[in-house]
Amino acid sequence: MAVVEGQKAYYYIPDSMKNWVVSSNVPKKRSTLIGSRVNVNYDGQDYLGFVEDADTKNNFKVRFYSYTNNETEWLKSSRLKMFTCKQDFPIGTKVKAMSSFDEKQYTGKVIQKFLCLHLVHYDDFESEWDEWVAPKNIEKVH
């Protein structure tokens, strides 16, 4: 969600489950690339996907982000480029960001990062108005 849709997912764990541990029969990954987001070039255009599997011949099964998320292909590692965020602001950076509350731009400061998202604290607002902002809705204040 954070990379493709520019949203951060949240979850809740009840107190009665906080000490649960799942540790049985977890297989070891065949490759450290499994779970990584990658770009694959087709005729000069990059397509975003994530690595689902690997074989012993350095081939990787990539599932592409699409309407159905059903497109997969086995590709050589040489075809894969690691995904990087187009914009990345260090914590503490002064920014101008579009608020999802009223779609207006406000100045603020990056206080956390998660993948391509930045948690922005808006100037002159209480922390309850802090929000995760997608890269397309944020710019550095010069």
C-alpha cells in the first residue's frame, strides 16, 4: 500500500494476543530478494512488481502491480532493478505537503519515514493532525 497507493496500513493487536508467537515451520527464504520491490524494464518503460520466489538458477518470480495483480513472470536477476523512492526527505526536513483533510498545502516537518511515505507534523497544528503523506503530495521548502 505504501509504495503503490501512497497509503499506510494500520493494524490493532488486542492485549490478549500481544504475547502470541508464531514460530513453527517457517521456511528459510531461498533468496534475500524475496519480498523486495523491483522495477522491470519493458521497451523503455519500468513496471513495478515484487519478488515472490527464486530458483537455483538465479531466476526470480515477479508479481507485477496491476488491476488484478495476476501478472507474474520468471526473470533473470539482470532484468531486475531495485525499487527506490522518487522522493526521500530525511527526518527533520521542512516540507510543504497537501493535507488529506482539506486538500490544501501546509508547511510542516518530516517526523518519521516508512518506505516512500513521510509522517508530517504541520506547523501550528496539534500532533493529532500529523499524517502520512505520499511522495506526490510533498515537496521540500527551500
